[in-house]
Amino acid sequence: MQDHVLVVGAGLAGATAARILAESNLRVIVVERRKHVGGNCYDYTDENGITVHLYGPHIFHTNSREVWSFVNRFCEFRYYQHRVLSFVEGRLVPFPINRDTICEVFGVNIGVEEVEDFLKDEVRRSNFNDPPKNFRDVVVSQVGERLYELFFKNYTIKQWNRDPEELSPDVAKRIPVRYGRDDRYFSDRYQGIPARGYTHLVERILDHPKISIVTNMDYFELRDHVKPKLTVYTGELDRFFDCVYGKLEYRSLRLVFKTYDVEYYQPVAVVNYPNDYDWTRITEFKHMTGERSSRTTVLFEYPSAEGEPFYVVLTRDNIERREKYMEEVKKLEKSGEYIFVGRLAEYLYYNMDQVIEASIRKVSEWLKNRTG
Ligand code: FAD
Ligand code: UDP
């Protein structure tokens, strides 16, 4: 084991690290506590022949050519531009908010060149902290209180079980506001879905003679018995340190799959439900994968405090606690024996491409320092 690198977790962070280390001629053992690789982007084909994402819908999007080139080494991507509709006041309207959303919601007919002034007017009539201090401030400072209440307030309370004023501005910065008619969810340069699925992508990344994989194995059952050259840790940050600074909060989802005997259930892959029902969104996977079938499988997401750790919860308490843990991480990383990377291990609200980018960067730095 002394000559080996141990990678904890076979999600994108762990798989990327394992691959780069293996290509640098190191022997890598990946341990994964689940029975499968892929982490939270794991997908599989259900009994109706439809590819579904077990832990919620995943769309790959990035502005990084490096990340895009990396993933394209291992699989082809299906052209797909993600579109989302929001169910408000009984009808489906484009989301993120753009010119068409405004026209439909307010029953006005304005040109794209008038949208900025329209929103400025909404903002002028609203109350918020300037500069913005929290989630609510960021949204209201861009679109005003009326649109905030319709599209953001209740969705955010449902998703996080928090007052939006308790959440970091960074959460709101994930959602753009568009003055034009672009109705895509993401505007990144590269977007798509792995043609043969995310599990296949991760399996291909891990497919290297120097990489061995052990599933159904929790790192904490073996950490006292092994002494690897390097440990790349991608699990929960607080758990690594036995929660000495207190527990970090993770938000989960209860995921309910349903199959219907219709070709399509809804007009786009994702419909958000800010104000109605207890779910936040419904995903119909066929729109993403392009699969054809007389039946369709959809996924209802019900946010939950219990369950798998899917989301970091960016409140002040959690962010402060994270800082304490990250001081410990810095010390361990300085020793050259550990790398902490990924959504859980860095306690950051990372997208897939950001995880891959961080993993490439951290492992490359480690390799550089090693060779001096
Ligand atoms: P994970 O995928 O969580 O992998 C960590 C792995 O480590 C897990 O498999 C876990 O079982 C394992 N592990 C943890 N602790 C241990 C241990 N002690 N021993 C052994 N194994 C352990 N990103 C996008 O870019 N686009 C999207 O559309 C998108 N949609 C999302 C939708 C949902 C509902 C969720 C929850 C996330 C979404 N993401 C999306 C984010 C994306 O899932 C993550 O950025 C990415 O998968 C994180 O990869 P990771 O390797 O850091 O973590
Ligand atoms: N959000 C919202 N209304 C929406 C969609 C998103 O208020 O219709 C807020 C909500 O707080 C959510 C955050 O924006 O948690 C980030 O949304 P995103 O779609 O990026 O969430 P994810 O895909 O990570 O679940």
C-alpha cells in the first residue's frame, strides 16, 4: 500500500484524480462505499429502456475547454441545450426569467430593448440590502420583489427549508437573468449529455491498468489499517475530522420515479414548481437523452433533511464551520499526503465541470511538487 495512492469515492472528483495519477504511472486503488461508481451523476437504464439519473437530473455544461477536452477523451456527447419551464399561476413560463417570461407573467408586450428598464423599474419599487447580503437581496436587486415572490421565494424555502435571507448570495448567482429571448438554462459554451450515460463516462475514466476499484467499502473502515503514499479524499468534509468543529449540514432529496403510458409527460426536460405541490421539480429524461419509447419515466424531487448528502447548505454557520475544517485541510495537504477535492470534501456548491477542474488542478499541483 505504501506505493499506492488511495482515492476515496468514485464520483467525478475521485475518478478524475485516479486517472491523472494512473497516467503518471502511479498505482491507484479507488474505494467507494456505494455499490456503483459514478457518484451523484450515476445513471442506468430502467425497465422501460429509458436512461434515468438515480440521484437527480444532470446536464453537463462548462466554459472550460480543458474540462470539455478531458471528458471528450472518454465518451461522445449528445448535443443538448437544457430548457426549463416554471409552473406559476397555473401556466408554464420560461425560466430563468427572460423577456418572454415577463411578457407572459405581466401580460405586457415589450421589446427586448425595453426589458432592462422594465426590470429597473421593478427593482426601484422594491426593498433590499444594497450591496446584496443574501440570496433574497441578489434576486430582488436584479428583478424586483414581484418576480422574486413568484419564482424564487417559495422554491428556495422548499429546497432549503430556510428563509432565503439566511442563504449566501452565491446560491442566487447560479441563476441568470436575461434581457433577451434566450431561454436556455445554461449559457456555457459547451453543453451536452454523455451519449452512453454518465456511468459509462466514469467507468471509462477509471478504465486504466493501474487503477483498481473496490465498491461497497467505506474508507473509515480501513483508514487505520493502511498507509498510502497519497490519499485523495472526496467524501464529507466534517466526517473526515470526526465532526470536531460540529456537523456540517447537507440537504437531501426524496426521489420518486414514475412511469406513464404516454409518449411525453411534459414539453421540456425539467419543469420547476416554485409555489405549488411539495416537489420542487419534475424531470422527464427522454428530452435529454433523445430516447424514443411509447412510455416515459419522470422524476419528482422532494427536498429533505434526511438521506444522501446531495447539497451543501450555504448559511453563515455552515460557511464559518467550513473555514475551520479547511484550515485543517490546508495542513494535511501541505504534508503532501492528502488531497481534498469535490463537492463534499471541499463543501462547495460545485457543478460537475468545476469538480473535474478542481481535481485536475489539485492533482497536477501535487504531481508537480512531487517531482520538484
Ligand atoms: P460525488 O458525486 O458525491 O461523489 C463522491 C463519492 O464518494 C460518492 O460516490 C460517495 O459514495 C463516495 N464516498 C463518500 N464518502 C466515502 C467513504 N467514506 N468511503 C468510500 N466512499 C465514499 N452538476 C452539473 O454540472 N449539472 C447538473 O445538472 C447537476 N445536477 C445536479 C442535480 C442534483 C440533484 C445533484 C444532487 C447534483 C447535481 N449536480 C449537477 C452536481 C454534481 O452531482 C456534482 O458536482 C458532482 O457529481 C460531484 O462529484 P464529486 O465526485 O465531488 O461527489
Ligand atoms: N431557484 C429558485 N427557483 C427556481 C430555480 C432555482 O428559487 O425555479 C433557486 C433555489 O434556491 C435553488 C437555486 O436557485 O436551490 C439554485 O438552482 P439550481 O437550478 O441551480 O439548483 P440545482 O440544480 O443545483 O438543484
